[in-house]
Amino acid sequence: MGESFEVKDGFCRACQRFCPIHLGIKDGKAVSLKPVKDNPIYHGFACAKGRASPEFHYMEGRMLHSMKRQADGSHAPIASNLAIGEIAEKIRQTVERYGPSSVALYTGSSGAINLPSWSFGESFMAALKSPMTFGSAQIDQPGKPIALALHGRWLAGQASLDQADAWLAIGINPAISMMGPPNPAHAINRAKKRGTKIYVVDPRRTEMARQADVFLQARPGQDAVILAGLIHVILAETLHDQSFLDANTQGLENLRRSVAGFTPAFVVQHTGVSVAQLLAVARGYATSKSGVVFAGTGPNMSSHGTLMEYLCLTLMTLCGHWRREGDEIAAHGVLVHLPPPIAQAIDPTPGWGLGQAVRSRNLTKTACGLPTSALAEEILLPGDGQIRILICNGGNPMMAWPDQMRTQEAIKKLDLLVCIDPVISETAKYAHYVIAPKVQQETWQTSALFELMWAWFPFTYPTEPFAMASSSLVDPPQGSDVIDDWSFFFMLGRHLGLSLSIQPMSFLFDPAEAKKREKVLDMTLDLSFEEVWETMLVDSPVPFSEVRKYPAGKVFDVPMRGSRVRPKAAGWEGRLNIGNVDMMDDLLRAGGDAQCSSVGDEFSYKLISRRMKDRYNSCWRHHEISVRKWAYNPAFMNPRDLDDLGLIPGDVIEIRSRRGAITGVVEAEEGLLPGVISMAHAWGQNPDEKSDPLKMGANTGFLIDNSVDYDPYSAIPQMSSIPVNVALVPGLR
Ligand SMILES: Nc1nc2c(c(=O)[nH]1)N[C@H]1C(S)=C(S)[C@@H](COP(=O)(O)OP(=O)(O)OC[C@H]3O[C@@H](n4cnc5c(=O)[nH]c(N)nc54)[C@H](O)[C@@H]3O)O[C@H]1N2
Ligand SMILES: Nc1nc2c(c(=O)[nH]1)N[C@H]1C(S)=C(S)[C@@H](COP(=O)(O)OP(=O)(O)OC[C@H]3O[C@@H](n4cnc5c(=O)[nH]c(N)nc54)[C@H](O)[C@@H]3O)O[C@H]1N2
Ligand code: SF4
Ligand SMILES: [Mo]
């Protein structure tokens, strides 16, 4: 038999940025991935991780069959269909005895990127009548949707990063994380060439900070204080947009009172930035025409995350930095309808206290969903409402949830744990069943994800109406029994006699309207992946069947292209709130906390989180690309701190928090603020496994306690800026 080689167009799925690519396929196997050079939006980019991703499909450790846990704790292959039948039976018995709320779903990062699996998971839970759906979003940047609810939304949205003339980026590093526009490095260069001012707040001189006009190298966890300081200066110097505020907002006086104490002197004392820098950013930002403020995971995880996001929105509103009447529109829906570009405000809505509450710590459902950081407690807390079954879709709680100790206790306690995961992850080790899914190029995928991200991450959206939809480009390896993630929920529903329904994706419909439009699936008929996408995108502005013709994407000539923001409707009364009472109270607390934290206590260092270039959370961690530079997650520290402590790079240190201790390997990083340790999450092993810090790294989640120092609204605990101490572990250098 001769060899065959072909090249198919599509896009990489090794991270959420979905870069358009040419996939080389040899004898039916994906063998190479190269960027599409002349793509108008991505400008020919693929990272090393993406280029290596064809190998992920075939690497050792990828499961080609689902697994069932045996009496001795080992896993043995089982036919997927049989496994799903057994899982259904266990769910049936448990629901009969304890009610539907005893079953919970956790959608992790790989589940969230995969819209059909996310959508079918939610639909399954609704049909089962269990409200207990959790996700990685609630331990990521949960302050974003909550703040947006409290502040209200501007229908026409904000400028895209390509349109904006000032960026204020707080604890986000698009050049590595790809949480930013397509091909972030290219976008940063374009912005510099256009003369866009870039302001960065980060304890670390990040890849983006190196290109910044002003880099505020601030102490971690003080972002709300800095934002309040910027607002203070802007109000004191009357640089705000009074006529915009008069016409479209409420709460200015409350805001003014609340930021009164955040004088430049106060901010400088507690954050480490200089007066000159603070004034430069306040003046530069406020006098720009269309500035955007955007924050990332760091400050969202460093306490007062909801407040910090709220102040980002408030700062934009204060300066009238939303798309205004007559401006070129910033975003178009191609696969998902966006709200009409009208220069008017939608009133705030409640941020928390929505529907089903959990039992622990009086926490409620928020605009971001149920608090994932309380899920372990909900499994451990006996009595009515205890969670006994967990379906974990494309996530790895043992590596990624805060509070690894409590997570392990909870995971071990479950009556049934099902993981949908291509490998036996650290969590899947405890699973009763591991369902082997199709991965990456074996699945159908579209760029609808970005269009949905527009609501919370508008700075990731391109200005042009670009979209792509790709069928599966390769088949799973021969002889395998792997299934589509979404079909797990479909088949489970079928076994349980449930009827699943799928809501079309759109920002146009309120929940009641979306419910009316949902399609009830005929559970007796098998569905194809294509039909799944057709159902989800039934109302798309450009028909799915048209977008499908462009697997590596295209800029579509949608009717809105090139149009302008429309004026506010006559008599419209919607107003944004920039003085929300709860947020102003939290701002006073943040001021108080700032004063305490500079006093210093027994834990004199702050451990902050970061992302590493070649590794996506815990995904494909055993592939050589994930460890080509670092086999472990170094504990980066400023050389001055190393000198003070008598450490040299390569030393093994104990890093101790109030909760516990891990061992890290020291590395010097000039650009890091002294007193700060920068270390990536989702490394290391399970707590009771023998771990070599030089081979596997250490799990920073072990240092975190879910039940203290958490955001009172979203419940996200302090996952960055964790107070720690450091000591040499002798003899391991
Ligand atoms: N201390 C600290 N903790 C953090 C963070 C931090 O910055 N600091 N970050 C937080 C953030 S932002 C997030 S999003 C969470 C992530 O939390 P999780 O999503 O729970 O963790 P991941 O490591 O992303 O797990 C992804 C899993 O998906 C599997 N997988 C890979 N490909 C596929 C696929 O195609 N299909 C399926 N079904 N599974 C697949 C992988 O093997 C892996 O087990 O971690 C959070 N935890
Ligand atoms: N290569 C790669 N890409 C990824 C991921 C990955 O693991 N690897 N993970 C993906 C996921 S799940 C997500 S959510 C996104 C996240 O995307 P980003 O939010 O861009 O994540 P990071 O690159 O970790 O950038 C966070 C920054 O916050 C800073 N920081 C930490 N604490 C503080 C603080 O208190 N204040 C301020 N101002 N800054 C602080 C850190 O120094 C760091 O530069 O990335 C995604 N992309
Ligand atoms: S940034 Fe890298 S991993 Fe992410 S989609 Fe692009 S090529 Fe793939
Ligand atoms: Mo994330």
C-alpha cells in the first residue's frame, strides 16, 4: 500500500485562540500543523504547542477506550456504551434515593472550549432537574460577569483593541496566555505603530509590560486600590466626561465619596507605584478618546476580584469610553447575534442571590453561576443536598481547584466520579469511569466560542466579522472506541429516558425567549456532529452551512460591516451604575486591607500565579513540548530576594502558607517585584503521591484554603497573592 499525504485547512484547538492552520495528514494521521500565512486576522501565527499538537492525538497515555475502576483501584477498558449504561443506572438509583441535586456537573477548561459538550452537559442537567452545575469559569475570573451585572451594560460595547487609542491592562499577559486579540504579539506591535498608549499593571515585567508606555510594577492584590487612585485623580483633575455621566449613569457622588481617601499618597504608600506613574496613567488614559481597561486572572484571584472588575468598568464609564453614537462599530456577529450597536445603557441587574444556593458559607448563585470553590464542601457536608455524584467534563480538579487537600478528600468521598478525559489525569485516577473522548482535530469545531466570549472578554474580539467552522479533519486511531464529548450526555439522557433540548446561541434573547426557541431533541434518533452545530447555530447571522465552506475562516460581508453606532432611542432611561453600594463598601474594606498588608506579618512573601508558554493548564502535560523548557514549574524570584535568603537558582525551597507547604525549585527573574514568588498552577501530583519537585513540579493549590480569604460575592479564594514564607531545603540542590 502506498503512502498518502494531504493537507487540510482548519484551525488549531490546543488552546482557546483557535489559530487558522494547514494540517498535514499522512496515511490518515495528523502529522504537521502550520499557520495559514495570509490570514487577515491572525497574520500567520502558530505557537510551538500548537505545532506539536498533532502528536497529542497519538501520544502514549491517550486513552483509546473508556475505563472502569476495578476493586484494586486500577482501571480496565470497558466499551463506552456499556460504561454509559452502568453510569446511568447508578445515577437513577442515587436520584431515586437522594433527589436530583445529589448529581453535580463540573465543566473544566477543555469542556468550556468545546461548546457542544458544554451545551449538552447543561441540557442534561436541566433534564435531570439538577441545578448543581459548576465550572472552571468560577475559579477563573468570576468577578467579570458579576461586575457587569452590577454596573449594567452598554449596548454598543467598547472599542476593539485595534480601535482603542489606550489600553490599560491589569494582570493579564496575552503574549503568553493568548487571552487577547488573535495573534496578540502582532496586535501589540500594530497598536504601538498606531501610537496607542499601553499601560500595564503587574508585579512582573511581562512580555506585554516590556512594550508598555508606563509599567506600574505594583504589589499584588492592590489593583482595586490603584484603580480607585486613578479614579480619584481623574475626578480631582476633572478629566471625566461629565456630559456622558449626566446622560447615562447614576452613582457619581457615591463614587466620588468612596474614592476620596485614595489619594496619590495613599496609593503610592500601599502599592509601590510612584506618583509620577500614577498621574501619567490617569491623565493618559482619561484624555484618550477610546481607551479600554481589561484585567486577567492575576488580579481576579488576588482578593477583591469582583470589586477590581467593577472599577475597571467604572473607569471606562467615567471617561465615556464606550462606543458612542457615530463611532465605527467594534464587533459583528457572524455565528452569534450580538446586541444591536446602539449608544445606550442597559440597567444593572442583581449580581448574586440568583436561584439555587449552596449550603456552605451562605454562598449563592451569582451572575457567574454556582461557586466552584464550594463544591468540595458540598460533597463533604453530610445531610440533605449533599453531592454524591460528580461528572467532570474536560477538567482536572486535583490539579486546578484551589485547596488541593480538601479537593482530594471530597473527590475520594464521591459515590460516583465520572471523568470525560483523554488521559488518566490526576483526578481520573479516582474516577469510577473515565470516558475516552475524541480530541482536537477529530471533532467539529467553530469560532462561535469567541462570539460568546464577547460578553465577558470583549478585548479578545477582532474588529472584522471573521468566522470559521471546521469538520473533523482526521479519524480517531483505528480500533479505538472514543466518543464525542456531547454524545456522552446525549446517550446518558437516552439511557435515563430524559429528553434533552438545545438552545440556539444568541445574545438577542432573554432567558424566556431562548427557552421558547430551544429545540427538543428526538432521543430515538442518532445525531451527527454536523447536526449538533446546525441546531446550536440555527439562528446565526450567516448560515452555518455558509461558514462551513471556510474551515480556516474568512471575513464575511455581513450587512452591518462598516456601519456606525446608532443614537439612543428617544425616551430611553437605562443608566449604568458607577456607585453600587456593595462595591463602595468593599472599596473601603480594600483600603483597610491595603493598610494592614503593608505592615507585614509572619508570611513575608506573596506567591502569585502565571501561565507558561508551552503548557495549557494540566493538558497534555506528559508530552515533551510541555516540558521542553521546564520539567517543573519554577518558583521565580527576584535575584535580590535570592541574595537575601542565600539561595541560588536550582535550590529546592519549602514554600509555606497558613494552609500547607510545597517544595519548589528556585529560578531568578530580574523583572519580578522583590517579595513576590511567581509560580504556575496545575503542576505537581496528588497530595499522597511521592513527588519529585524537579520532575513534576509542585501544586500551588495545596497552599490555598477555600474557606478563608475568599471574595464575598464570587467566593473565589485567594489563588494569587497568597501569603507565604520560604526556606531552603538543604541537600537537594
Ligand atoms: N492557583 C491557581 N489555580 C488555578 C489557576 C491559577 O491561575 N492559579 N487558574 C484557574 C483557571 S483560570 C482555570 S480555567 C482552572 C482550570 O481548571 P480545569 O479545567 O479543571 O483544569 P485543566 O488542567 O485545564 O484540565 C483540563 C482537563 O481536560 C483534559 N482534556 C484535554 N483535552 C481534552 C478534550 O479534548 N476533551 C476532554 N473532555 N478533555 C480534555 C485534560 O487531560 C485535563 O485533565 O484552573 C484554575 N486554577
Ligand atoms: N500558554 C498558556 N496559555 C493559557 C493557559 C496556560 O496554562 N498556558 N491558560 C488559559 C487559561 S485557563 C486562562 S484563564 C488564560 C488566562 O490568561 P491571563 O489572565 O493572561 O493569565 P496569565 O498569563 O497568567 O497572566 C496573569 C498575570 O497576572 C499577574 N498577576 C498575578 N497576581 C496579580 C495581582 O495581584 N495583580 C496584578 N495586577 N497582576 C497579577 C501575573 O504576573 C501575570 O502576568 O490563559 C489561557 N491561556
Ligand atoms: S496559540 Fe498555539 S495552541 Fe493556541 S490555537 Fe494558536 S497555535 Fe494552537
Ligand atoms: Mo482559565
